Amino acid sequence: MEIKTDFLIIGSGIAGLSLAIKVAQLGSVAIVTKKEKSESNTNYAQGGIAAVTDKTDSFEEHIGDTLVCGAGLCNKDVVEFVVREAPPRIQELIEWGVNFTKSEAPPHLYDLGQEGGHHRRRVLHAKDLTGREIERALHEKVAALMNVQIYENHIGIDLIIQKDADGKTINCLGAYVLDINHGEIHTCRAKYTILSTGGAGKVYLITTNPDIATGDGIAMAYRAGAKVANMEFIQFHPTCLFHPEAKAFLISEAVRGEGGILKLKNGETFMEKYHPMKSLAPRDVVAKAIDTEIKRSGDEHVLLDITHHTHDFLMDRFPNIYHKCLEYGIDMAVQPIPIAPAAHYICGGVAVDHFGKTSIDNLFACGEVSCTGLHGANRLASNSLLEALVYSHRVYTRIAKSFRQTELSDLPILPWDAGDTSESDDSIVVTNNWDEIRRCMWNYVGIVRSDKRLARALRRIEMIQREIHEYYWNYKVTKDLIELRNITTVAKLIVQSALARKESRGLHFTIDYPDSKDAFLKDTILVKK
């Protein structure tokens, strides 16, 4: 089946949905999402959105905190306009029905949280379920739009591209999409294709991300010939609940913002040894410190202690975290929370300009899938949802200027050819390769790296990639096979980028090059040859 639409949006998080609301004013919209429409990284965001909304704060301070956290690699122009364009985007969310937690202490209108790396309270939140509240409001808004069609349980396979006489990709015509439930592959033809597929946390064994975060958009764009940038900068969230029965549950940075103190299992504090902001230090510093202390002590985890607050305060401020901890027998009002780092956010992605355009015409990207220059070598807490909002609006403004002059391509597009492929009777191959990739990345491409570990990882990944390539073209395409192919592609990009950066900066720390070097004050760019 061929689907024709003005806008093909792949992903249903804050970036994709907020963009859909706006471009629906221009034409027809198809949203492809590989699970239920609310399943996205946005839905799991606890902390909130960083923005200057209080008179005691300033754009200059937010810009300054972002630049310091980014360790020299932020694009200052991008930081400037993202921070300054935040207030109208926040107001837009409120008008769309997002209920941020109000302040009980006038003259402040909203209750503002403080997180690692911020010197001010500037994080708007909806208790500790901010992402879920945003998704609820956006889905209600989208549901009321007549010209938006959501394809649930569909996953993008590859972008459909046009090449010039020299074989260089010059244009995106849409994408091939798998209907997961029925096993059918559709050809989606669009004027504009927008990737908003989120992150790639499932590349690692331990992650705070949902199962859908397999780097699909990054892998698709790279295979199509788009530039990707700064894939070496993987943010490990320092405070993931450590419990044998818990599936990587995130303990929001806002817990430290409200005075949570990091301690060793024996009760001693340790962050004063690593940063003047102590437990409120930026994430890369905290994750590296915890990793160091765990390896030094031999313990499996450290503790996050917020027992100085009352039961009522914690129940009101962190209802989701409080109840989740109780499920595992931990009352955070009377006992510290056991925590350890987990893969959380990728600061790199598909390289885009100031308006979300990739290096391929009619292909845009916004949200975590993209690399805008905002985060540099390390993302400042709660800047991610803000980036998604600002860039989805900028994609809209860019497209709106050319929409009337852009025609739906009438170039012939071949339907997906399954050839002589058959149903796989050996799914254990997919399962084993999936597990091996994630363990390899966790063991060799984690918080602390070395050339030896990275080279070992690259050898293993390339071997698995060859096996997957053979398997991919011999059997019918499935969701599991597509995701395995994508995490393998993204894993290799991360390793190649890390090998290329012969220094330590932000989230990339290697024992072979422990210092930062001015020669590497540049982005790591990869393009498929």
C-alpha cells in the first residue's frame, strides 16, 4: 500500500506531536509510531522543562549554565536562541492544556525545581510526571485534528531517497514502514519527512530508556547518507534505582535538586571530592564520581539520601518515585535510595541546522534524534524537552515558508521487494546478537573508556553487523530484526566517534587521553561512504 501525505512524522514524543499540531495548519500529516501513541521517551521524563520564567532568573544565567555544562562544544548561537525562545513555547504548552505544578508561595506562579548544573530554580514540572502530563495534553490536542492520521504499531525501515548522478543523496521522498501487527510493508510518500524518533538508550545493557529507544531515526538517516554528529557523547544518568527486580527506574535529578545527598553505603559523603557543587554537580561529573567510587569500594551501588524531608513533602513532590520505591520495599522518607548510573541520553544524533534541516533536502529532525549544538559535550538537565519544543517550532517556520512551492514528488518509487525471503525459524540469533551488542557497549564503551576497550568493541560489533546483514536479507523483515539492525548501526557510530576523539571532554572520558585539548574543540562528523 502507498500512503501519500504532506508531512510524514516518525515518532510520537513531544517533538513529533508539537510539530504535528502546527504543520496540520498547512496540510495532511501521518504520524508513525512503533508502539502505542503515548509510548515515547517524553512519557518517561520526570524532571521537567528548563526555562526562564521567574523574575529572579535571567536568560544570561541559563545560557551560562548551559555553556559551562557543554564543556566547550555548545554552539553559542543555538544556546542563545533556544533559551530566549523558551517562554513563548512554554506558554504554548499551557494553552494546549499542560498543567504545570503551581507554586504555593507567591509571587512565583509556578513551582520551579532545581537540578544538577543549574544555579537557579528554573525547571517547570508536573510533580514528577512531567513527560506523562505533556504527552496527555498533546495527544488530546492532536486527536481533535481532522487531517492527522496516527499509525500505531508501525516502524520505519528505511528512508526513500533520491540520488544525483554521482550517487550522492540529495532528497528524501518518504520512508518504507512496517505494519508490525500484519507484517505488511507500506510505501509512505511525503513532501517532508521529519524524524522525531527519540534516543538510543537500548544500545546499552542498563538504561533508563523505554524499550522503544533503539536509535531508529539516527540509523535510518545515516544509512540514507545524512550527516551524524557527536555520537560519542552518551549521558549516563547518575541516579537509576538499583534493585534486582527493578527495570532501570529513573530517580529524577530533581531529588538532588531538593537536597538529596549522595553517600557511600557506609554513610560517608563523597561528592565534595569531585566538584564544588557537590551532589548538585552536572551529570557527567556525578556519574563519573559514582562509577569511580563503586569500582574503588567494590560495592554495586551508592545511596541517595533525602530523609531530611518529611513524608508529606516527598509524597507531594515525588508521588511517582515515592510509590515506585515502596513497591521494592524502600521508603525514601526513612531510608536512602540505592542508586547506580544508567545510559540515559545521547547528545549527538542527526546533524541539523538552526531550523532542524538535515544534510538531505526535505528531511528534518528534532528532539533527541538530532544534534543541534545545544548540548555540546554534556546536556544540562531538563534542556532536552525545551530543545524539542523550540526546534519543532523552528522546523514548522522553515517549512511554512516553502510549503506552497513544494510539490509532492512524482518520481517512481519501487514498492518494497521481499524477494525470496522466508519466515525466520531461528529467532535466537536475533536475541543473542541483541544481548551481545548491549553487553559489549556497557562493558567497553561506558562511562570510562580506553582505545583498547573501544577497539575490542568495534571488532565485535563489525562481526555481529556482518552476521545481521546476511540474516536481514535472507528473512522477512520484523520489528525485532529492524531494531537489532538499528542498535548495531548506532553502536558502531558511537564507537567510531569515541575512537576519533583523542581527548576527554564532557561525557567522553578515556584513560588514554585524560585531558581536554583545544585541537578537539569541534564536532565529530560521520557520513556513510
